[in-house]
Amino acid sequence: MIDAHIHIFPPYRSARAVRWLKRSIPRVDVDESISETDILETLDASGISYFFNYVYPLRPGESRSLNEFNYRLSKRVNNAVCFGSVHPGNRDRKEIVEEAILDFGLMGLKFHPFVQGFDILDERMDMVYATMERLNRPIVFHTGFDRFYGARMGPDVMDKLLTRYPGLVVVIAHMFYPDIAGAFRLLKKHENVYLDGTNIFSDYREPVDGENVFEGRVVQDRGAEEYAVYFYHSLKELEAFSHRIMIGSDYPVAMNDPGRIYDTVRTLNISAASLENITERTARNFIKRFKPEFFQGNSVLQETGG
Ligand SMILES: [Zn+2]
């Protein structure tokens, strides 16, 4: 299984991220001192063959060092598929993107517009999108959970971006939750779109007297009502587009125990072929599409990775 959404950060960012998560989900069993080794051990024990690692700068001064961090990680950990990022406030955005992709050999870029504080149609990002379109490398965007972030970005805005850059490959992380249908509309309309179901298959639940900041839907569990975050969209569509859908955990800032998340995915009531797509094959083909040389240095892992 490939986890297409992991956040190994440098320790100073990791501790902050875990503290932030635990303010919202106190019961998650993860310590703010969690290390790269801890994360890698958990992934290994959970049967994860490869993982995508995302970092993104909160301020312009952090862009290059974070990209370099992920470059070093990619050299140290040969089953890590590492992505870079940049901040809209960087004046040398084009150079930073080219360094990330061409010099550091990172797979693509990841952005979290809510946390990084920008609108995806911000004109400062035009050069970034044009460069990525020219280099034929993907951009992963955080989408969804607007109530939690106190921000708003709907599929309509992403549609404009995809229309402006028809050659740009975009991964819609979290499927615009709770507007999963909106994410599928974009998937059908734009052939360069992939979906990442991270958090949606987390089996996150909370009592109905909670705040429901994660916009769960009311479900019945042994007679009790709970708010649940889950894939309430058509399983037929999940199957039909499974060759363009990946999943991940967001570990160590996941909404649930990673084992629970992987079990939720593995027990989905879909065909074995579609399940293999979303758990492994789509991500593997995605890596091959953009960095075919990635697997060449990893022949042993490739065999054990299925
Ligand atoms: Zn994430």
C-alpha cells in the first residue's frame, strides 16, 4: 500500500503541527516529539511500501530550507516520494520552483492555501503554475474542511485555475470535503486532475454534542448518534475513477490512528481491482508518469512493494 499523504517535517515544525492537531483532536495518540524514525517505523509496520512527503513554508524565508530538507529526506529514505513548495511572498518564486524540481529532484509541489494564507488565483502564483505546467510536474493542493480552517475555497475557484492552465496536473487533496461531489465534477471535467482521499477515509467520529468543526455527518452507531467524516459519495464513481484516486493518512497529523485509517480503506466495499488502484497502483503510476527513474534505484523495494 502507498500512503500518498505524509508530513515528515523538521522537528521545529513537527512539534507545532502535532500540538495544533491535538488542540482539535485531543485523543489522537501521537506525541509532539514524534521523530522521523518513529513515523517511518509506523509506516513500515502498517505495510506501507512508499509514501509521499509534503512540506510547505509558512513564511517566505522557509521555502528553500524546507525544500532542501525534503531533498535530504529523499536521499536518506529511499521509499519517500518528496515534494517541495514555495511561498507566494518569495520574490524568486520561479528560481525556487526550478531548484526544487530540477536540482533537488522533488516530484512536484504541495500547497496549503489556508495555512499559507493565499488565494489560489493570486497573481503571484501565476509564474509558479506556468513553470510547473512547462516542467510537466504536479501540484498538490489542500482543499476542503473550510469550517475548521475558517476559510473558503470552493471547487469553482479550482475550476478557474484548471481552465487557465489546462496542461497543469493537480491533485485535489481531501476532495473539497464536505463537497466530495464538487471534487468529482472537477475530476470528470479536467483530465489532469487526481483526487487524494486523505481524511475522508479516516473514520473520524465525535459525539453530536461536539462542535463538529470537521463537518461530519450524523450517523447512527449502536443506537447513538455521532458526527462522522466518511466517503458518503457514490462508490460506483470511486470505482470508475479509481485509476485517478489515491489515499493517504496525513500522519503524524492524521485525524485517526493510521492503522484505523488504512483498515477503513482496505475494507471498502469495492472491487479488488479498484481497491488496488486507490491503495497502490494509481500512486505507483503517478510516480512513473512524472519521475520514471524513481523506481530504477529501488529495485528491491519495488519487488516487495507489489
Ligand atoms: Zn496534509
